[in-house]
Amino acid sequence: MPTPEEARLLERIRELEEMNSRLQDKLDMIWAVLEPEYQFPDEVEDGDDSNGLVQIQGIQ
């Protein structure tokens, strides 16, 4: 039997997983709209090793 603290944490995890699922569904819908217009890079240009990725750095 989980302690009250464990039960509270398990409930919070369940809530977050549900929220994550809803957000993923929304992202999937957005991607369904954007994908036909998105151009996948066929090949990487010389000197560009980013593979189409963008580096995001946090503000400190």
C-alpha cells in the first residue's frame, strides 16, 4: 500500500501523462497541417553538420 505521499505523487504523474498525451495529439494535428509544405533537406551542405537541427539554449 503506497504512503499518502506516494499516492499523491502517483496521481500527479498520471495527470502529467494525460496532459502530455493531449499535447502530443495537438502537435500531431499541427504536423499534419505543416508536413505537406515542409521541405526535408535532401543532403547536408558542405560544412553544415547540423542535420537540419536547431540548437536551443536557455537564458540564464
